[in-house]
Amino acid sequence: MNQARRRFSKLQAALFSGAMATTASISLLVPGLSQSVRAELQDSPKAVLDEAWQIVNREYVDGSFNKTDWQVTRQDLLSKNYTSREAAYTALRKALEKLNDPYTRFMDPKQYEALTNQTSGELTGVGMRLEEDEKTKAIRVVEPMENSPALKAGIQAGDTILVIDGKATKGMTVSDAAQIIRGAEGTKVTLRIAREGKSEFDITLTRARIEVAAVRYSLKNEGGKNVGYIRLQEFSSHAGEQMQAAIKKLSDQKADAFVLDLRGNPGGLLRVSIDIARMWMDTGAIVRTVDRAGDSQEMRANRTAITDKPLVVLVDDNSASASEILAGALKDNKRATVMGGQTFGKALVQSVHSLADGSGLAVTIAHYYTPNGTDISHKGVTPDVKVEVTDEQKLKLANKPTLVATKDDPCYAQAIALLQTTASSARPVVANELVPVKK
């Protein structure tokens, strides 16, 4: 029982698609080394190499290390002299290539910090979504985020940002502007704003830590049926609580059915994917993982579903890992109709470790299977209803995101058509496997 609990705790800290950081306390050096060698390693880039090597040696899912001698790899890493940390990082990356696993990877301190910032579901800044105006090329506010300094200061959707801390935005990209606006918590940034019907004005904002919305939702009336549309962008640390709030809010608004959009979702935290599956499923298996020792762990629903209304899940070839876990669980348990394109096909679990110098290491620790025992590796989840979308249609949606979840969105349109034929069953009836899309 205790061993099972330990395995589950390890998996709870794991992730899909390399999208979350966890820390681990480990010994930097293996036993049996002299004090002089220990001191030499401790004060050199080799310390991080040995730390990373030990994590892989202890946790990597393939005990044969892709049929390489992992002990010899360690000797090679520690026998060389490195003139810089960058040289040591390059050597470590080359060593990891021997595993032939793109998901087991090293991250330098900047890459590791970017990863942790992204998947924490938080950022430091003023909280605005920006875009470039198609005609004027000006930097425009799409919307201020909830509970952000921008919203509290009165920034509005449609505002144009002319100057940032004295720097004119003319010729800047959205990325350039966002980079300047971001900064340390508690520091200030001054923006000059142009707003229709008002003279230009300056506004000074104090940067803060802001929770990023991973979930966007709305209630849509589609042919007399109230459809709760929810788009989940990633399985970040706040995505579960945001999903719970979305389902409850839409249920309170009398949603008759739901569309859960996982298109383009690259994955994220394992525990969050399980939590979200439990919001839709009352009973049944969610996912089974198997580690290198052959020990398996099955995660199941626990009678905490928020709704039993009909559900369609939208997926595409960029729906990966945690998205595939959720889609596979809902499909295999016949809780939802999965619609769209074949998913990415990532059936591996990673854990991420911080290393002594602020860098990080993601290492594959397990393989996973859908409730029906399907291995989706390199194959993906096959939708119940395949929707063929042309390149032209994809480009149109990419260039005009406001068309997503409208009649101009082929997958969403087919989901609505399916839901309109459904009365109250949890899973809409699928009449045919391939749904043609009008061009």
C-alpha cells in the first residue's frame, strides 16, 4: 500500500508534453568518490552533469537506456574538462540524444525559467492581451485580463498603445511591445493610450503577478439550444479551478449541452488532466501508466462530475499528451463524442527537475494507455467523427481567431449539428464516421 502511494505521488508530480516543473532533492554525487574529486566536481560544471545523469539513471522509463551503456556515458561526461557551463550543457544534450527520446531534454536556466513561468499559469506584468491592427499596424489591446493592473486602471479593449516608457511603438511587433511592458513585480510602466472619442493620455501601471486564463468560455444559443462552449488552451496549474468555474457558470446559465475545445492544446500537468476528467465523468478509468519496472497505476473517476449534459470534444493534430488523456478517457467511457482530426500521439509521461545551477531536466518516467488499453504512441486518438478541414479553412481561422466557434469553424459547426440531433444522452449519437465539410 505504501509503495503504491509513493508511485502515485510521483505520478501526481509528473506531466505530459514537458509542460510543468517540479523540484527534486537528490545527491549531487554518487557514493565512493574521494573528497578531492567531490570538491572538484562541486566547483565545476560537472556537478550539474552528474546531477542530471543520476536523475536519468534512476528514473528513465527504459532501463536499457536505448541499449546504451549509461555508466560509460557518465564516465565520458566527467572525464572531460569544460571551459564554460555552455560547453557542459552541450555535452549533456549530446549524451541525452543517445536515448532517442525528444521528451527527455535539458533546459538551460533561461529555458527552465520560461517553462516554469508558462506552466505555473501565472505571469508578471500588467495583464493585457495585445494584437497588431491589420490596417494601421498599431499595437492594440484585445482585452485586459481579469483582476489585472490594466483592468483596474481602466484599460479597455480597442485602446491603442502609442508609447511605452518613452519608446514609440511604431514599427514594433506585438512581441517587442509585450517584452517591454513585462517586468519585475512591483515596478512601474507608463503607457500613452489613444482611445476613440478621447484625447491621448498617459497611464502608469504597477506590474503584478497575474493568473493567466487557460480556460475561455461562453454560452451560445444555437438553433434554440443553449450550448456551453469551453476552450482549454493548456493544462496549467490553474486550469482545473478555471474549468470547474466555467462548467458551473454555464450550468447555472442553463446550458443544454457542451463543446469542449482541445484543438491546439499541447498538454500540461498530469494531475490537472485527471482533475478535469473527473469534472465530466462520474465513474470509469481515466488513464493507466506503466513505469520501467512494469508497475502500473490506474487513475479513475471518483463520482465528482459537475454535469452529465451531452458533450462534444474537439481535437486536431496539435492536441497532445494531457489533451489526449482527457479525450481518450471521455471517448472510451462513452461520455463524449470526440470530433475533428487525429491527435498528436504522445503516450509518455515526464517529470521535470530543477538542477543546482538553475537549469532543468525533463525525463520520461512512464508510458500511458487509455482506459480501453489503447497505446496511442505515434498514432494518436482517433475521433468518433472525423472532420476534414482544408488548409484554406485552417489559415482563415488562424488569421481571424474571432471566427473560432462560429458557423465559419467547420469542426464547431459539425459539433452543433450533432448536438442539435441529441436530446439528453450524455454522448451524442454518431450517425456516420466521416462528416463532409462544405468548402
